[in-house]
Amino acid sequence: MLSAPATKTFASCAAALLLAAIAVLASLGPAEAETPDETFKSLGLTRSATPKELYDALTKRYYDPAQGAGKGSLSQYWQPIPITKYLDPRDFYAPPQGIEMDARREQCVECHEQTTPGWAHSWRASVHGNLEEIRNLSDKDSRAYKKGLIADVEANLRSMGLLKAGEPLKEVGCIDCHMGVGKEHGQHKTELKMPDAAACGQCHLQQFAERESERDTAVWPQGQRGVGRCFNQHHHAVALFHVQDSGPRHIKPQVPIGRQDLSWKLLVSLGDQHTTGAVAKG
Ligand code: HEC
Ligand code: HEC
Ligand code: HEC
């Protein structure tokens, strides 16, 4: 047991440390916390760039054929394999032609509860489908830090003009990933997409920036290749979260209609966004 004055000293030391930690955290903006200096430099930005400025610069480079985007100069000599459309959906994904409908946001879930119940179910159990549950967590809960992450996402969207001031992000619905963030409706036959890293990066700007920073920081030991070479040739769209998303996720094989070609093994190695971070299990 500590004596009363000792407890008091201990408590004020702890409070001082906590305040110092908060001060350090607060001095780092949401978007740039761990994005290396090299990336700001090569994008021609400073750390005071707004989330929108950082996102626009990253996306411009991400889609620039001169910097590795696109099918590549040898594309006439090879055929994409099924997984290619997930790795580089912008160049290789085309929506199925079976459904012709201008679907509203809420209709996506309604119909998919019937047509692809597995995908709808795992989305419902994910953080994306349960933002309100996260917001209502007690501060003592070990997942309470996610409240701050939601606020970061909202700040990014506000900076990009996708969310009004003071308005909370209600949900991350099917349409936000599969058509565009904030869209209210869209034509299934033509507007459906598989999300790429830039699509996730509108909300998860810091993770997108960190992922993209490999181009600026990956150096070969004897300088055999230029900075970032090798890394910038890849388009790991769904592997955006290769670090955060690497925990065990007991996902079931789900072979969606018309997609029997995608094996369970591929789904597991890709990481199924629908099952990331089931809220209930923390
Ligand atoms: C009336 C029912 C219905 C509605 C509403 C609907 N879908 Fe679908 N969706 C389907 C069916 C059926 C398929 C399978 C089509 C196929 O494979 O030919 C499908 C396929 C998909 C796929 C998989 C595409 C692929 O390449 O395999 C995604 C993603 C999807 N829908 C998203 C959405 C989104 C987002 C919305 C809302 C904007 C939506 N759907 C609204 C019935 C619906
Ligand atoms: C956070 C972004 C995100 C949200 C939200 C989301 N999806 Fe997806 N979806 C993906 C990604 C990424 C893939 C591709 C690979 C994977 O994760 O397995 C995908 C794949 C799919 C597929 C399989 C298509 C194929 O070609 O294999 C279907 C069907 C689908 N989603 C339907 C839905 C429905 C229905 C909803 C809403 C209930 C939804 N998605 C919400 C990101 C999302
Ligand atoms: C419309 C905004 C939005 C989009 C688009 C979006 N997310 Fe999220 N995502 C969120 C929010 C909000 C959270 C909760 C706060 C947090 O963890 O950042 C979240 C949480 C996550 C988490 C953490 C889950 C957990 O267990 O806490 C992962 C992983 C993730 N998203 C991956 C993705 C990927 C991959 C994509 C693209 C395929 C994507 N997100 C697209 C808003 C979005």
C-alpha cells in the first residue's frame, strides 16, 4: 500500500505524463501523424496540407501511368487472371450485366440480404456496419480508441466536401465502397465498382498515405534500383490494410453468384473487408 501523500504524488505524476502524451498526440494532425516527410516532399506538399490536398496529390500519383498505374506496356501479351480485377479494379473490373437498376442506398442491403446473404451478414457484423455501436462504447472499453478514428475519418470527408460540418458519418454502406463515398443511388450495370486503395483512402487517408509512402522510402541496399522501385509497380488495392488487417479472421468461404472462380484461399489471403473487425468480438 502507498501512503496517502505518496499516492497523491503518484497520481499527479501520472496525470502529468498523460497530459504530455495528449499534448504530443494533439500536435500531430489526423492525416499526417505517421506519413513520412519524404512523401510530403515528393508530392510537393508541407505537413500543413489539408486532408483534401494530401488526398488529391496521392491519388494523382496513384493513377498516373508514368508512375506505374494502368495495364502497362506489355498488357497486349498477357491476359488478366480472375484475381487481377480485385488488385487493379480500375483497369480490370467490369460490373455484371445481369442486373439493370438504378438502386438507392438502402436497397443495396435489402436486396443483397436475399441475393448474397453471406456478404450482407458479414458487413452487418463489421465495424463499417456499426459505427453507432462504436460511438456508444464506454471510454473504459478497450475499443474506445476507435471513436477517435471515426472522428479522423469524418474530418477527412469534411475536408473533401463529402460530409457537412457537424454532420456525423451515419454508416459505411455497400454503396460507399461499391459506387462512391456518399452516393445516394447508382446504376448497378454501369456504376458498380470494386474499391481500390484510393476508394478506401478517402476515409482512411493516413493508411492510404502510409501505403503510398513506400514509393518514397523503400530503398535498395546497394542502390540497385531507384527509390520505391518494385513497390510502385504494384496495385494492391485490397491489400491496403496489410498491417492493420492481418489478424486472424475466421471467415467462411463465400462464393458469390457468378464468381465461383475466386477460391476460398484467395479470399482469405486477400482479406475480406466484410469481415474485418466484427464489433461484438472486439
Ligand atoms: C434488386 C436486387 C439488387 C439490388 C437492389 C442491388 N443488387 Fe447488387 N447484385 C444483385 C444480384 C442479383 C447480383 C449478382 C449479379 C450477377 O452476378 O450477375 C448483384 C451483384 C452485386 C455485386 C457483386 C458484383 C460482382 O462483380 O460479382 C456487388 C458488389 C453489388 N451487387 C453491390 C450492390 C450495391 C452497392 C447496390 C446498391 C447501390 C446493389 N448491389 C443493389 C442484386 C441487387
Ligand atoms: C469497406 C468497403 C466495403 C463495403 C462497405 C462493402 N463491400 Fe463488398 N467488397 C469490398 C471489397 C474490397 C471486395 C472485394 C474482395 C473482398 O473483400 O473479398 C468486395 C466484394 C463484394 C462482393 C463479391 C464480388 C466478387 O466479385 O467476388 C459482393 C457480392 C459484395 N462485395 C457485396 C457487398 C454488399 C451487398 C455490401 C453491403 C451489405 C458490401 N459489399 C459492402 C468492399 C466493401
Ligand atoms: C465512407 C468511409 C469509409 C470507407 C469508404 C472505408 N472505410 Fe473502413 N472504416 C471507416 C470508419 C468510420 C471506420 C471506424 C473507425 C476506424 O477504425 O478507422 C472504419 C474501420 C475500418 C477498419 C478497422 C476495423 C476494426 O476492426 O476496427 C478497417 C480494417 C477498414 N476500415 C478497412 C477499409 C478498407 C480496406 C476499405 C476499402 C475497401 C474501407 N475501409 C473503406 C470508414 C470507411
